[in-house]
Amino acid sequence: MQIPDSIENSIFKERNREKILSIAKNIIKSKCVSIYIFGSGTSYHAGLVSTYWFSELANYPTHCELAPEFPYLIEPIIAKKHVAICISQSGESELTIYSAKKSKEKGALVIGISNNSSSQLAKITGDNSIITEAGPEESILATKTYLSQLSVLAALAIDLAFLRQKITLEKYNQIWKEFQSVPNLIKSALPDIHKEILKIAPFFKFSRNCFVIGAGPDYANCMEAALKLKEGARIFSQAFSTAETPHGPITLLSDPRDAFVLCIIPRPEATSRHSDIIKLIKRLEKKGVTILGIKNPNDFIKELEISIDIPKCSDFFYPLFSIIPVQLLVVEIAAIQNNDCDRPIYLSKISKL
């Protein structure tokens, strides 16, 4: 419920708005040829979603890698011609810190995104540190900080696109105008989404497995959805790209009694992605699979057994809305199962912030 304020504070406070624009200018000055993004868990997923924004809007070759894989995959090749964006909620994640330090030693421009201004990551990245002002994340599961990280990365991509002259001033202002409406749209939609989740959560209380399906940036968001279902609802869940689902995963849905499919369905205007997932939904529906769809309110899909509508928005901002029903679903399934989703067994936080 604090997500709208978290986004507002992280993006639209004057000092944060100026900081993000300043860092975008530093990226331009660096004359880098590509961007690498590093993080673990939820932070990695935020970075993965943003690769689509940096690639599609700003036309920057962008790659996101797990921080634990940095020494093996990226450390041998990272150089002055690269930008490294290191993301950590606490700013104290050991392997993300390692990625930042080594990238800096190799001459790359290193940018830090964390929720802690006194963290190691903030100190290493100095003036190129962006602090998400989400406030303390009391739950072990990152929810509002995930949305804050996504928002910061979206803002950076928008500014880069304009500075690189990949979008016009008119388009730039149009995107920012929509961005300014996001916190209020989320705030208005939360009560209705929560009400719908309370109705449907009992249907999933015995589910032991979930397949989370989407394409493009939705696929990256599916990975975060799958993580939340595992952490908080203790449901084994796995994300799959829409087109990859028939190549293996679909065989595990031959007995749908203890499994369901969660689909993040793009707007109908996203023609190919939308038609592909509708074809898959029709195929799964014939098998008797329980399907939960997260979708645009003006998209009527008769094959959907259960669906949750999110506010109307452009494709660019879709990931900021589509993850919220999953977060609420996790809370309510955990409550039905009498599990503490804020402090799941075997999990701990690096830092309270």
C-alpha cells in the first residue's frame, strides 16, 4: 500500500529528478557502447525488465546478469567503454558490491541504485548513486522497493532516450506526463485489485505449482512474480516465455489438479505478443488448466477462468502495474495457509532498509 508514495518519493522529488537526469548525462559523456546491469534476486529482475526499456526506447545495447555470475561472465570483458548499473535494495549485497568495485577498477562508469544512502554501494558509486526513497522495507520480501527500482530505471531510460535524440521533445514530455499519473493510478486501483484478490485467493490454497507466463518485459516481470510465489506463498513457481511454454513445460500440465498458470497478458495493441499468449491460453483451457490472467480492463478473453484487471497504461509502464496483483495474491494465499509471508522460513534480510 506504500508503493504509490515510494514511486512518488523516488522519482518526483526535485533532488531525485535532477540526480537521475544528471546521471543520464554522465552516461552520454562516457561515450559507452553498452550497459551492463547487475543484481541478485528481486534487484536482478528489476534490472532485467529495464533491459527492454534501455534497448527499445534508448536504443542502447543492454545486458543484465546475476551479480554472482559477474566474476565468470563479465569481469573478463568489462572495460572503460561500458556502463555498469549495480542494484541492491540494502546496498550491502556482497556480490553486487564486488561487481561495482571491479567494474570501477576496469574503468567503467559505475552507477548504484539502493534504498540506503549510507550503504557500501552508495559510497562506491558516489555522485552516481541513486537512492530509492521507499522507506524501510519491513518485510523480507521486497515489494515497494522493487517498484521503486523499476521506476528509477524507467526514468533513466526515458532521459537517455531523449538525450540520445531517440525520442522527440514532444514524446519525452508525453511519457513523463503519463509517468506522473502512475502513483495516483496505483493508489486508486489498489482497493479494487485487493478486493478481487480476496475473492480468488481461496482457489489457490492447495496449489503446489505455478507456471508464470509472459513475453518481452512481461517475461522479466514473470520471473519476479515466480520468486514472490515461492518466497511468500511457498508455491513452487517457474517463469516461462510464452513461445517457450509449448516446448517442454506444457507436458507438466497434463494433471492440472495441483497446478495453475498465471499469465501476464499484454495490451491487445501489442499485437504479436498478445495473439501468441491468447493462442496458448486457448490450448491450456482445452486441457482443463486453471488460468489466472492479469490483463488490461478492455481486453475480453472468454477462455480465461479467472482474471484481474490493472489500470489502462502504455506498454512502457505495464510492468509497474502487472506485478501488484501477484504481490497481493501472495499475501492472501499465505494468510489462508497461516504462513508468515513477511518472514518466510530460511530467508533473512541483509539489511532492514
